[in-house]
Amino acid sequence: MILDADIKAQLEQYLQLMEGEILLKVSVGSDDVSKDMLALMEELSSMSSRIKIEHTQLERTPSFSVNRIGEDTGITFAGIPLGHEFTSLVLALLQVSGRAPKVDQKVIEQIKNIKGEYRFETFVSLSCHNCPDVVQALNIMSVLNPNISHTMIDGAAYKEEAESRNILAVPTVFLNGENFGGGRMSLEEILAKLGSAPDASEFADKEPFDVLVVGGGPAGASAAIYAARKGIRTGIVAERFGGQIMDTLGIENFISVKHTEGPKLAASLEEHVKEYNVDIMNLQRAKRLEKKDLIEVELENGAVLKSKTVILSTGARWRNVGVPGETEYKNKGVAYCPHCDGPLFEGKDVAVIGGGNSGIEAAIDLAGIVKHVTVLEFMPELKADSVLQERLTSLPNVTVLKNVQTKEITGTDKVNGITYIERDTGVEKHIELAGVFVQIGLVPNTDWLEGTVERNRMGEIIVDNRGATNIPGVFAAGDCTTNPYKQIVISMGSGATAALGAFDYLIRN
């Protein structure tokens, strides 16, 4: 039995939603993955009379495709889609059976209108929480358009292929054999990369907003909901809904919810915002802010939005080390997500730069997968909580180097080592390794505000206790501000504060 009793019970409920018969074409050999795959196919078939199995020869063995009877749908799983990919399997079964995907009609039309042959392949790891978004988006496209096909490839099951194609980060997507992109991508982002993005003309006739929120993370979503509940005209511009929490795996300090995951929380935020009359402008990045009679926000696509008040909630991104090799080898051994990319370094030596909580958590995580972890900390002592430090020192395959400065990440076509300097002696040393995980904190996404809103030396927007900035009518919230604690629950509170501050400003002016 591949599925445990709980998952099986859940799955039986989902399979009742199937609308038509489907055929699983299975290509298996005598290896262990093949045996488990065949066992999973047989379990699925035994749970629904609408699921048939046919043995065949596919491009990769072991793999299986999900098809309508008499028609190849183009959805293939090379590897066993359990772990984070289990939902991708369930949705593929339902959607191929005829159940409509939960996608806006406008997006469905965009997909159906794509001309030409598109053969997508996505390399994943089953522990990656960003991969399912990409897999599910490309599967939807395959279901809706016969010219599109998609294969999910588990990098652990196809190690040799992953290595031969230089896969050192997941998800990595290939289109017709060429590298298409990496990292989490929504369906809309994929369509935009294919040339189906909304242009400036779609924004030309928008009336001025009462409140325009820039940023779609916890702070931005909270601000938009609080503003919309006041019955005022509210818009939200987001580069990607959910912001940085899309890259967060386990969340255990969101009060009243014992455990959730970033993508799940982001989906809930978006769903909540959509309950209200909020004009959501997704996949849009702001590039200029100017105070005139109204406040103007210019987007990268050239559109200009006007509003009586603006709430800036653009969040933060991973801080770079800023040494030679970091940019050159990003996704070629330089990584920022141990959950996603850790499995690709199984049995290899890696380094973690950073001795704070995130760095030590990453090192503990990786120690269970890789051969050896070296932690490099700039300060004389680690900054992580003592409980994490105790756990780290109990691990046999971890070395901690304190009071060292990273000089260079070395490599040829991918990372092969790291050079550092001992700060007390000035001695330069080099370690040979296959991967470097950077975990040194955050930098606010406020570069585009240079010369307008007042910021501190870290680039954080300076706000008062109502979220107001130095520009009348402009407010800010969340990780992009001087708020000292970068936490989801605090960002949500500051988003609500900024919205109430903006509403108060509108009443008085």
C-alpha cells in the first residue's frame, strides 16, 4: 500500500467528484520506483470504476500519463507525485475527467487561444512547496489546449537526467527542450512569459482610487480588506499575491492557526480580498510614485494609476551576500530555499552562509539530506536561538565556522567551492562543495522610491504609529517599513493600521 489510510479516505471523497472516465497509461520497469508507481496506479484504479490502467511505453520509464479515453491529454508524471505533488495528481485526475479548473474565464480563453506546439517539462523535488503551483498551472494549460503538453519530472527519481541537464534548483521548467524559467510561477506569470500579459491600455480608463495598495503580501491584503470594508474605492497592485510568504514552508506562529504553509496562507489571503469590491491588478510592479493633486503610481508597463491615498506594502526579499560568484551561480549551486533545493544536493557537501535562526534551521534541515554542512557566520558568535544551536551541535555532519568573511563563491559551469577569510588572522581558506545556501536576512523592496518617500539607511520606509510617511496621504506597512519585527502577524496588523490611517486622512481632508 502506497497511500496511508487517512490520505486514502480523503482521496476517495475527491474521486467521487470525477465527471468521466480516465485512462492511466503506465510505463514501468523492474526498479523500486516502478514497483511503487504500479502499486499506486492499482490503488487508484481500485478506488474508482472510472479509472482504467493500460501498460505502454512512454518517453521515460517509470512514468504515467493521465488521459481521457481515446485522447492523449498531454499530462505525464515521471516519478511518483506524493509529498507536495499529491495535490497535483488529484487535480489532474479531476480536470482530465472533465471537472472545470478553478480559473477565471478570461485566463481560460487566453490558454485556448495559444497557437503552436508547446512541450513543457518541469523538474521538481517532492519536498518543494513552490513546485506544485508550476506543475498544476502547466497541467491546466495541457487540459485546456491540445497543443500543450507537460511532464513533471522528480529530480530524485531521475538523478542522472537532472545532473546531465544541470538542474540545481527546483522548480526548473523547460519549453521545447530550452530553459524557460525557474522558481515559483503562477498560471498568469507563465502566460505573461509566453507574451499574454495585460498592457498599459487595460489600465488607461481607471477612475482614481480612494486607497491604492501597492504590494500583495500579508500587509497589503490586510490593508485592502480594511479599506474595502469602509466602502471606499480600493485597488491593489501586486507583483505576486502572497509576497514573500510564498517562499515560506512551515508557519507555526500565526496565532490561532497551529500550523499552515506559506502558499496555503497566500491563497487564503487572495480569496479573502476577492470577497470585497477590490480592483486587483496582479503581476504588476510599481516603478515611480509622485504626489500631485492626487498621488500617481506609475507601473513598469507604463500605466499610471491615481489615488487620493496610497499604502506601500512592498515587503522584502532575501539579502544577497554580494560576493563574486553569487549572481553567476544562482540556481547553479547558489540557493535560497533549503526545503526546495536541498534534495538536489543529496550525498554532497554544502555550505550555509548565516548564523541567525533561518541559517541554523537551514543547516539542521540540510544535515538530514546532504553529506556535510559547513555554516559560515561573520560575527564571533551565532545569533540563532539557543535551542537551535543545541540541536545543531548534536549533529555529526555539521561544521560551524565563526568570525569568517565570505570572499567568493567559486565554480566553472556550477558551484564547486567557497573561499572565506578568518577575520582574526586574515588567513584565506577554500572549501570544495557543491552548493551554497544564503540565509542572511532581508532587504526591503523600496529602491524604486529613491528621492520620494523618506527611508532609513537600511532602505526601510519611516512611518509613525498610524503608518503615515513624510508625504501626506502616503502610508506604509509591513516588512518594507521601520517596524522592527518582520513577522506575518505584525505585518497584517500594520496593514490594518495603515488602512485606518488612510481612511482617517480621507475624512479629514
